[in-house]
Amino acid sequence: MQNRTDLAMSFETRDVSLPKELCERVERCFGSQFKSLEEFLVFVMTELVRDNAYRMDQDDQRMITARLRDLGYI
């Protein structure tokens, strides 16, 4: 499993613009847990994508189960 720093270093990057005040608040709140704002954002965005994919997998499973039930297979 990759650590947070590896995730930030493994991909081509791009620039984004964020409100300065928000960045400062994040740095104050999470600065001791992350080396940089970029590392924090990579972590949060990775978790959001992972969570969303998990939810989609669950939704797909429910849909497949419902279809099989409607067809009388289960």
C-alpha cells in the first residue's frame, strides 16, 4: 500500500486555485498530520473517490440482485 507522499509523487500534477483563507484553515487544522496542503488534498480526494466507487459497487450489487430476483433466479 502506498503512503500519502507516494500518492502525491506518482502522478502528473496540475494546478488549482483555492481560497487563501480555506487553505490557511486546513493548514492550521491538519498541518500536524500532513506535510503540505497538497498532501492533504491528495489524501482527501483519494478517499472521496474510493468511497464513491465503493458506494457505486454496492448500488450495482443491489441492482443485480433485484434483477435476478425479478427473473426468479433468487
